[in-house]
Amino acid sequence: MNSISPHLNIMLKACEKASKVIIRDFGEVENLQVAKKGPRDFVTMTDKRVEKILIEEFTKAKKNYSFLTEESGKIENNDKDKLWIIDPIDGTTNFLHGIPHFAISIALKIDNQLSSALIHDPIKNEIFFAEKNNGAYFNNHRIRVSSKTDIEDCLFSSDQKGLKNIFPNLDMRCSGCSALDLAYVGSGRFDGFFHNKINLWDIAAGMLIVQEAGGIVNDISKYKDDSIDIRAASTNIYSKMMKKLDNF
């Protein structure tokens, strides 16, 4: 692979530090202090600790960059055109139930363009990353989206409720972690991902990974950051998936 940028190096080091907290707390998941944030939407002390570590590490390295995070919202610093987009734990409900399927998701947006992305699954020790015009990688190996052409052979993912009823003809998985769903599209494990009314911090990193792995992602510029309809798939399958989603 080509050498990674200083930005991606900062992201990898920060994730390494934060993942130690996640792994430790996941081992004691029954002792976690949990506050209910809304129906099916929990926030844990781990979420907050991880976010704090990431913000501190990024501020140390690039003190003027701004932030958009799940827990703290928008933090505007001097440099508003450089934005770290952070989800400290995507898949919090899985985490709370002791299901080892969740990830740290980080993207860097510069001048309104996603430039670097990292999705780290600390339990499986899997790291997906991408940089604009420099490809997408899984644990240092170049990845590409699936090359399947028949939609009948494809596997799709979404966390939208009731999808089995809406799309009985699609082979569906609902994993509870959108960041990993998109990373899996980028690495060819899934063929497509779609979801309505999702947050930018859940999908920003995954979008760049899919695009740099040769896949297609819809234009999300018309949506608000907390209410995005996302569509992502391999190049061969995207238009076929979109036809299935006509009324969704």
C-alpha cells in the first residue's frame, strides 16, 4: 500500500488508545453505568470516555480543527473547514448486550470533502481505512467491493425496522452497526447497505471506504446531518438495488 497520510496516522494512534478502554469495559459489560437516552438508544460511560480520548488526541495533534461527535455535537474551533466526525462506539446496543459487533468510526472532512476515514472493530481487531484518491484498505490490504452481478446472489444490510416485510426478495441482515455494514460493503462482505434517517457520524467514514473501494454512494448533500437517507452498494449492484428501493 502507499504510505498513509499524517492525518490517518493520527487517527490510527488515537483509535489504538481508545480501543483499550472499549476492550476493558466490554469485558465488564454487566458493570457498566448506563443512562437511557431514548427508546433503543443508550449512552454508556464508555461512549463518553472514548469520545473524550479521541477529542483530546486530535486536539493535541491539530488544535484548531473542529468536531462533530455523537455525544458532544458540534464543537467549532478556529478552523471550521477541517472537521473530525466521530462516533465513539457505533453499535452501542450490541455493546451493552455483550454482542461483539461494534466499532469506532472516524472521518475527517476538509473543505466539505471527506478526505480520510477509519473504522476500527476492536474486538475482532479489524481496521478498515481509506483516503481520498488513495484507495481503501482492510488491515493494510487493498480492498474492493463485490463483483457479483446477480442481485439474487447478494447480501444486503440495513438497521431499518420491518425490512423483512418490505423487502422479502432481498437477502437481508440487520447487524446493529452501520459503520461496519458500510465497511463490509467496501470489503465485499456485503453487496449493499441502505438506511433512512441516519446520522452523519454513523456513515461518514463508511461512505469514503465504499467509494475508495470502487463502490457507489448516493449524494447526501441535500440532507441534514441527523436525518440522512443513505444508499451504498457495489458498482454492479447499485442500480439494481435502487430499483428495489423505489418506494422506500
